[in-house]
Amino acid sequence: MLEELRITGLGVIHDAVLPLSAGLTVITGETGAGKTMVVAGLGLLLGGRADAGRVRSDAGRAVVEGRLRLTGAVAKAVAARVADAGSECDDDGSLLLSRSVTAEGRSRAHVGGRSVPATLLGEIGEQVVAVHGQSDQLRLLRPAEQRASLDRYAGADHDKLLAEYREVFAAWRRVDEQLVDLRRSTRERAQEADLLRLGLTEVTAVAPEPGEDEELLVEGRRLEHAEGLRTAATTAHMALTGTEDVESFDAATMLGEALRALEGQSEVDPRLAELAARVAEAHTLVRDVAGELGTYVSLLDADPTRLAAIYERRNALRMLTRKYAEDIDGVLAWAEKAAARLGELDVSDDALAALAEERDRLGEQAAELAGRLSAARSEAAVRFAAAVTVELAGLAMPHARIEVVVLPRPAGRGEAVLVVAGTEMGAASDGVDEVELRLVAHPGAPALPLQKGASGGELSRVMLAVEVVFAGSGGPPTLVFDEVDAGVGGRAAVEIGKRLARLASRHQVLVVTHLPQVAAFADRHLMVAKDTGGVVTTSGVRVVEDSERARELARMLAGMPDSDLGIAHAEELLAVAAAEKALLR
């Protein structure tokens, strides 16, 4: 549940702390005192849109903080998601959420003291809190929302069926779009494929090897300068070893003479022995280099035929690098990608036929699942209508009845068309059904859609009845109602209070209300009070108890908090509510 909510710098609220508890908490106050800002702050905390226009000008920044304490499966799911974001719950198991908005519109979100995207607050909010306001009544009038409400009520097996249908429907649409695209762009794809085949044919004909262009460049330079290389190597070889027929002072001979001279005296002075070793090392190195030079000269050959072949091969490789890449390794990479792309462009008649067959198969499977989905909705509609009707009877609408009608969506109204049970229907990701909630206001009255047959007060009660039915099958642990009792009074208001109290036996319920009959059922009563004593109007929130609570109810009843008669009426109302709550427990 939500243990505490602190709001700073939002609308008329300068700084307010709402100590919340389990059960039913009501929030009351004069019109314009800032009750709606409490719900707005909660929406901001749970990832709602950041509205800079609501930031108090004197504060420059609005901050909303809340502390959650969760249990069961919801706690595990939220903790796992928070851990994925790099944060964690406090040691006592609670979780601190925070959202701030500056007057310039910059927004920041924190979970567990760590900065996170605001979307994470939204994900947590979806699992923890359900907010219902007067805008939600209007939302309930939309067919899509009515269908979603029925799906939500239908249960886990229905959710699995809907998820399976959506997966198959998406695959069917994807294959169908691919087939249409292939048929539309056959000429362009064929032209692209011809160009790729031509390029691959050229590369295959030359058959380059990785790094071949660099290797041929080095070999060609060696053959082009063979005579110069031979002269240089021969001269160096003779300088190191001399010639066999002419006595000369070559490097190897002179190093040998130096070594023999030093070795003769190396036993006398260790320093001379060290130098003799270094001369011996140089002698060995010169002999090795001389041997390699001799081998180099013997293998060096100015082969005009080989040089011509290299020129021809390099020209062939150069044609490829001019067209496809900067070097041969790049050409080979291009060929690999071109071969893969050519496989994608294969639009032969067989390929098109296979794709069309896959599309038809998926279409049949989607149609079969859509039929099952319609049947499941029709079955759930009967149960849902009966459950809501029972709740309406307890909300001072004893003769009213709700009907939930599942109708086939006409072809042309969906994203596509599926043939279900021999009939073409408009298909979308939610199936082939239109769902409509109809209200029979009294016996003999026609069943009219909610948007046509329900007044504001009736719509409030229908929405509350729907929420009571939903609460019996789970849902978020905290429910927030923002003046959903608008347009309701008298006995109906008392019954709404009873239903909210019943919801509070299984959920934490927060209600912003102007009805004393509803406020009387509260387990905790918070009052938003406006202070106009200063230059700037501000509001604060405080808990009202005992006699002060009766005075607040008297103000709500007749606008006279100091009237003895009003207070007596309020106390009587509190006593009746306490008795009703005792029966609920």
C-alpha cells in the first residue's frame, strides 16, 4: 500500500504530507482548496505527464514523494523491476518514489534514491495503483474501453487466448504485407537482383584471394627492379666475404683476424676477453648475413613472363576495386553481402506461392482463434453483466440492469478482414468483436448504450459497480477515486460509501469526495484546508478526528460547521456508517 505522500510546490499546495493507512481514506475540503492537486500529485508520482503550469511560481519546482510497502506477488514483481533498473528497496521492505518538475518543464524521477526514467514510475504505478476519476467515466463510454473491461474480467485463460490470437494475427499481417510488397516491387527487385548477379559473376570470374593485391604489388616491385636489387646484394656480399680469386680485405676476414688477435691475450685481461666475445658475435652475424645475401642473389631472377602475368592480374583486381571496394578484402566482403541480399530478393513464382500459402495458413489460424475469442467473450459477458447488475441494486438502482453485448465487427472497420464461421469480419489486434455496455434503467425501458442511456450519477454508479466486480478478481492493491460520486446524493450516496468500504476490506482505497455520506465511512479522514491569510494562497492537509470530523461533515452537509443541529446530524451519520462497516467485517 501507499504509506505516505508528500507534495511540495504543486498548485495551491505549498507543502503537505498525507499520512495514509490501510482501509478507506477520504480527502475532503472546500471547493478550490486543492483536493484535485492531491490526485494530480499522485498521478505525477506514478509516471504521469509533467505539467510545468502546475508548479508554484514562488517554489520554482514541484516535488512529490511517496513511500510504498508491498506484499505478495506484487512486491516480488516490483522489486525485480526495480533491481533491473539498478535500485533496490529499503531494508524494511519499503520503496521510496520521487518525482520533481521545474517551472521550465524539466522532470526527474527517482526510485529507491536512484535516478531512473519516468517510465519506470509508470510501470510501478500500473501494478500498484489504479486511479479513477471523472475522465475515467468518459473513458468507460468508449467501445474499446468496454471491450478491455470485459477482457479484464474474463480471467487468466481468456488472457492467454487473447495473447495467442494477437501473436498469430501479427504474424499473419506481417506475412501479408511482405507478400504485397514483393508483388508490388517485383520489377525493382528483379533489377537489383540482376545487378547483384552481374557483380558476383565478375568477382567469381577473377576469383581473388584475401590480401592478393598487396602480395602482387610487392612481388611486382621486386621483379621490376631485379637488376638493381642483384647489384646491391652482390656488392654487399662481396664486401662481407670478398672473392675467391682476388685477395681482399673483406669484413669477414678482418673480423676473423681481430678475433684471433684478441683471443691470444684474453687470458691476461678479463676485459679483453669480453671484447673478444663481442667480436666473435659480430663475426658470426656477418657470416650469416653473407650467406643469406648469397641465397638471395641466386634466387633473384628478372622473369619478364612472370612480371607480365602480375601486371595482367593486378589490372583484373583493379577493375573489381574500382567498382566494389577500396581493396580486395573489401571486394570479398561486398560479395558476401551481395550473395545474402540476392537470397532475400529471390522472388520466384515458387517463393511467392510459398509465401501466399503461409499467409493463408496464418489467416485460417487467426480466424479460428478469433472465433474462440468471440465465444469466450460472449460467455464472460453474461457473467459480467449479472455481477454488475447485482452491484447496481446495492447502489440504489434496484430496477436497473446492465447488458453486455458482443457484436461482430463489420468488414472495413478493422485493420484487415477475416472470415470467421463463413462471415467476413473486420479484424484487429483485439479480435473481430465490438463490445457494448447497455443500461436498462427500469423495467420496460429500452436497453441503451451507456453514452445515451446513463445520466452522470448513473454513470458514476455503473463505474463503481464495475470496479467492485473487478476488485473481487484481484487488481492493483491501491484504488484511488477522484469525485466519482459527482451527481449522486441521498440514499445512493450512502450505498456508494458502503461499496467503497467493502472495497477497502480487500484494498487500500483513497477517495476524494464532496459527499458527507461517503466521507462518514472513512477509516481515516484527511482535510485539505486553504490559507488565504498571506499574500499567496496556500493549502495544507491534516487528519481530522473525533469532534473535528463531525464539524467537517456538518460543513459538507449544510455549510455550517458550527451548527449544533448540523453536528448532531453528522454524528448520526457517523454512527450509521460505523454500524454498516461493522456488518461488512
